[in-house]
Amino acid sequence: MLMRLRRPTTLVLTALLPASLALAACGSDSSDGVKGFDAVSISGQVGEAPKLDWKDTMTAEKAESKVVTKGDGDALKKGDLVRVEFTLADGWTHQVAYDSYDDTKLSTLVRVGTPKEPQSLTDLLAIGLDGQIKAGQTVGTRIAVAVGSDVAFGNYFGSQAASLLAGLNIGNEDGMLYVADIVGLAQPQGTAQTAPAWAPKIVEKDGVPTGLDFKGVPAANGELRVAVLTKGEGPAIKDGQQALVNYLGQLAKGKKPFDESFSKGGFTATLGGKEASVVKGWSKALVGQTAGSRVILEIPPKLGYGDKAQGEDIPANSTLYFVIDILDVADPEPKPEPTDTASPSGTPSGTPSSTGTPSGTPSEGSSN
């Protein structure tokens, strides 16, 4: 008989979700299940959530993958950073645990040939795709991956990560099914525009920004300035939405960037509204911009960090320059219904901590 258990381990993955979710009970089933893709039929168009027709409980161990639909786009190379949409379904429950095609979900970034250390919920759930997006595959391709949850999530069955996975009803001996679409390279896609005189030039290596060149650039004028270098054709960012971006930040007198995400694999920001997670200059400049765009920002101190220094790299009253690639946009997650339960101390539940953010992070509060 196929048994479904949960074994806690000692590894901790922090800052994913609150650890208040209870572990689900162990389960059993009268069927021994069917291995891998024989348990399910996959249909639907690339770019849309797949349709899954389950025939039996799916079992899986080591990851195996297959091409469902071959795309006709460019071939991937090792080291490429690609944007991927995916659905994750549990072969035991036949429930969809995660679906990035949903309007409230962002796609994920995968670097071909390099595993990604999870930093967010999406990163954790996408970990079963490690090694399955390969050099030689083409943009527009849909792949399927069958893998055991113990193989995919391994030591992440521990502490907060265990609560997260249990909350999604994922056991540590479940067969997991990924259906993933290779949307494209994580880079601007749209119409090139002429840069204004105030904008620094972008220094690149292998097509990836590595710094900003301020030679001949006039002094900052104390106002927010925005230059669209590539006008994307995707949806425009609305106030309060989330955006998946890559960015690089540097000061005019800085010898190197004070922070960047191009080498790390993306950054998720909430732009505008009460839940904004970035400095005001980002929200003011990026709301209204479209997915696929590359922009350069000149952010005055009043819309940046003001008179507060950020470590040794960003002195007080600094003008900040950023190059930002807008890769994807999503609506915010629906908020749970408010409750009348008050905290014992009388302080409103969920009050942010006073912990500061890392130097250079373009965040007012927390970042993903």
C-alpha cells in the first residue's frame, strides 16, 4: 500500500509564509499508483494553464521530464536567465498547488544550468524545475516534469517550509507534476527608444547590465526623471500591483553598483498604494510603465532614502540611479477577511517590525 507521510527535518527556510499552518495528517490509499506521466494526460495551449486529466495516483522519484510542445523560438544557452510560467500539481490529491498563470501570480526566473537558492514562495515551489530547463530547449516550449516531493523539496521539509508545504497539502512522499512554459529570456522586449542626455550609459557584459557610466552626464536637478529605453508591449503597471523586475542601482560618484539583481535572478516589488515595498521614487516612476520595458530612473533624495545613510555605500541625501527591466506584472493577492481578534498587548496584529533593510535594497519595508 502506498503510504503518504510527512517527516520534519532541521533545515529552515525563513520568510516564506507564517509558520501557523498546521501539518496535515498522514494518508493512505488502496492503490499503489501509477508511475510518472502514465498517471495523467496533459493538454492545452502554451501560454495558458494546462488541462490535467488524471487517471490514477501518480508516483515519482528522481525527476524525469518530457517535451509536451516544442517552441519555435531561440535556443537557450547555459547561463541564460529565462522567464517561466508553471503549474504545480500534486499527484496524490490531484490538486493544483500553484499556478503562475493566475492573475495574482508572477512568473519565475530560472537560470539555465544553475540551481536557485529559494528566497520566496515561488522560488521554493519552482525548485523541482532545477536542471529541467536546459540548454538547447527553445523559447515557446512546454515541458512536463514528474518528481517525488522528497526529491524536489528535500531538506526543505522543515520548520516554516514544512508548514508552507503542508498548507498546500503536499506530503513528503507525493508525486509532483510540473507543467512549465519557457516564455522567453529575462530581458526587455519591445521598441527601442532614444536615451535623454541626463541618463547614464549602461555598461554591459554578455548583454547583461553590470554598471552605469556617468561620463558627460549633467548633475542631478533634484527632481524625479524617467527615461524609457525600451517600450514594452505588455500590460501597464497599476497602483498597488506587483512586478517582477531586474535592476541595478548606482550613484553618480559610485565606482560600482550599490546593489543589483541581474546576477541573483530577479526581484519582486509592490508598487504604489499602502502596501508599496520600495522607495517612493520607484512607485512614482514605474506605475504606468509596461511589462517588457527597460527604464532608467534618477531618484532625488526626497523620493529615495532622504537624509538617512544606507550603510557605507549610500550616504545621506544621495541621488539614486537605477536601470530596471520590467519582466512581469500581477495583481496583489486578495487580503483575508478582517477579524475582531486583538493582540494581547493592544497593538494591532501585523504591525511591521522596526528591523532595517539591507543597504542598497530599493525597499521601504520588506523585499521578496
